[in-house]
Amino acid sequence: MSDKFYASGIQGCVTAPHRAAAEAGKAILAEGGTAIEAMVAAAATIAVVYPHMNGLGGDAFWLIKRKGHDPIVVSGCGRAAERASVSYYRDRGYSALPVRGPDAALLVPGAIASWQLALDLVPETQRLPLGHLLRDATDYAMNGCPVSRSLAATLETFSPGLRTIPGFEEVFLPGGRVPGVGECYRQAALGTTLSKLAEEGLESFYRGALAETHGRFLEIAGSPLRLADFQSYKAEYTKPISTVIRAGTLYNSRPPTQGLASLLILAIFDRLSVESADGSSYIHHLVEATKHALTVRNTNLGDPDFMVADTSELLAPDVISAAAASIDAGRASPWPGPSALGGTVWMGAADREGTVVSFIQSLFWEFGSGLTCPETGIVFENRGAGFSLAPGPNQLAPRKRPFHTLNPALAELTDGRTMAYGTMGGDGQPQTQAAVFTRYAMFDFTLERAIAEPRWLLGKTWGNDSLSLKLEGRFPFETEDQLNDLGHTTERVADYSESMGHAGAIVVHPSGLIEGASDPRSDGAAVAF
């Protein structure tokens, strides 16, 4: 069974915010590949067809559940260049880290290393050739793909500020103009890069010819990154953090990601005994749980090698209960908190063997730093802007990992279902995860409805710096009035707003049924067979 945003089957399923990526993953499953291999194919493809949201020059995180194994996280979190220090930026006149240009490209991208480390979980004798996994991505890059509405709108908005950054116009603005929706969009240099990766192996990005090319380009462009930074980089396996609620066990990624915040919201909400997902009470309690979780996040999280706080203590049952008890059902608490934006993709996959993958890949802001290597077609992320120049757990230091909004989610429900879910959206990621999970797992919405229903966002979003509680236009005015009466400052946005993220989910049932759903706010699809 399938429509554009929902699919079900028994052999496999992929969901992605762009149909081409979902179909690329499905093709690998149909060839007998695993969910992990399907996700590499989807990740490479979406880097080509959705280049404003993610790319080979970004970071990625995986949360993988294999049948008979505990969940595992693959962390492709970038590390700061050896030259990237507080004094490096202070001496250049910065009072805060830059978000665009060569100085913003200060992290070694971890995405490709994470692909390889995830593939290493599949026995080599059972793997499909790497060229198969990169086939669709290479074809779209070399021969072109239709420009999506999201890509066209993003280029229209951001190209004036990006076109002067080295390499950007040459790679992303063919003929010096913004392409229209539906135009054939080619990225020949990126296609050549993907072909080289297929031939030389993914390691080439860090310790081969591609690394040497990028090392030269970055030094000439003025980035602090050097070849040696790439050569020393490695992705990592880690254990996920988890918490138990009535619906099941929730898993997410450890710091430096904000996975802790996503778990806290759901754990706090679980103790509030909200009886329905309709009306203002549901939104109010989740928003108040969000305020607490983001405050804990902003105060404590960063590179775990430099953190003072222990995540197990922050997730302790008595701490969560105290947080829940502090929430006033009749009044909103103040919210002056800062917000983080982000250009990101979340995707999910499951296969016939019971492996479930929750995956997220990002450049941070749309098109990252904007710094683009014309020879390889790769744009470098600006996730290093997540560091601070001020003392604290997230202060910049050489080879340090920045605080990350990326966090792939997975849950093992008490009835035996396994659910992978996630979204793009900076600060919106934990909030949208909470909306999707609670509607599906706590209040029995269908998977498609749990994602499509109107959502909210506390804080800043693209093109809107207000800290208001933003509500999609499909919410009843009565609900908005009740939230205002509770003390929330609300603001209406479009009925289906991209600012609410591109969510997705996959559920594997004990019967063997696999369901997938994608977001009508995206250009995506769920596909299954």
C-alpha cells in the first residue's frame, strides 16, 4: 500500500524529504541490500538533489537498531581545525564566530566518514559494491534533476549573500542566475567526485586525492582547515542515551548533540498525564516541557570531553519528576531563550531482516558556509558557528566538537514496535519529534496523520527572529486564543510551513509489517515494497 506520503510493505521501506532519495534507497533494498546500504544511497542522492539542506561537506549521525543487537549510534560529528582557536578568530577581529565564508568553514566534515563506519556494520562479503550505492546520486549530479520548490526558494532568498563567497556561484548558480522550479539542474563536478569515491573508496575524502584537493583549496580560500585535519579525522561508534516512559524506551544521540533535550521533553510530558492531543492543553504542556529541556541543553551541553554535567544525572527519574512538577498547567513560564536554526535532512529506512535506521545529515545553515570547491562541487558546512568564543562547555578549541542540533531518534515501544523518527529544524527538531511521537505512540494517530497534523514551534525560525510560539494556520482560532490566555505569545504562519521541519518516521511491527511516512511540508515521499 502506498501514496505520496505514506507507504507500507514487508520487504523494506525508506522515507526521505525528497522522492529521489527515497527511491534510491528503495532500489538498493530491492537488490537485496540492507537498510544501512539503502541509507548510504539515500544520503548520497539527497546531497545532490537537496544541496541547500545537506551535502558531502556536512556532518551526519545514525541511530541503528539491528535485530538481536542493542541500538548503536554512528557519529559523524566534525571536529575543529587544528588552527581554529579563540585567538585565531579574536586576532581577525571577530567577537563571535562567523556563519558564512572561508572563516566559517572550520570543521572537518564527518558525513562521509559516518557512511563508511555504518557500512562496516554490514559484513563485507554481504555488501553491495559502493558504486551501486552511489549510482543514483552520480546520475543525478551528472545528468541533472528537476529543481525542487524548496531549492528554488532557498536560492532566491540566500543567493545574494552567498554568490560572492568563493566557488558558490560557479557551482550553484548556473549562468549566474537562480534556476526555476522544474529546471534541469546539473552538478557535474559533484558527479565526478562521487565517481571518484566509488572508485577509490570513501576514505579518499580524508586520506586520498580528494583530501589533497580540498586541503589546497581551503588554504588558498582562507579557511583554517588543512590537509592534516582531514587525515586525522575519524567517525565514531557510541552508545545512545535513553529514557523509559510508559510507551516504551526512547533512544537518542549523546552530546554534543541535543538528543538529551529531545528525551527530556518526552519524559517530562509523560509525567503530566495529558489525556488528549487535541486542544491547547496538549500544546501548552509540550511547550513548557520544551522550555525546561532547552534551558538544560543550553546550560550544559557541548563536546562531552569538556562537559561537567553527566547526561545520566540530567535524565535521572527524580530530576525529570521535579521538572514535571514545576510546570504550571494554567500559566506559561517566561521564555527569553536563544534559538538555533538549521538546514538539515532526516531520513529513515528498514529492511526485511529487521534493521531500522534513523539518519540525519546537515550543513547547518542553508548551503552551510557557502564556501564551495569548484573542482569537487562540495560546499563546506558552517556547523562551527555553533561554538562560542566565550568560556564554557562549548568554547572553541582545536579538534573540539561543537554543540549539534542534529539528533536521530528511535523508540522501542512496549508492544514490540520499533519506531525511527526525526526532522530537520534546529531548535524545532526536539519539538517536532515530540509532536510526531506523542501523536503516534501515545494518542494512536496513524503515522501519516501524526506527521501531517498542524504543528507549532517555540522560538526563531527562517526569516523570523521573534521568540514567539508559532502556530500553523490550520490550528483553530479557539486553540490560539486559549494559548494566549495561558500567557503564550502566539504568531500564525502558513498552513503547511517549512519552518516546522520536514519530519518522517518508519515503524516496524512485530508482525513484519513496515510502515513509513513523510512530510507534506517537504518534497518527499515514503516508499515500500
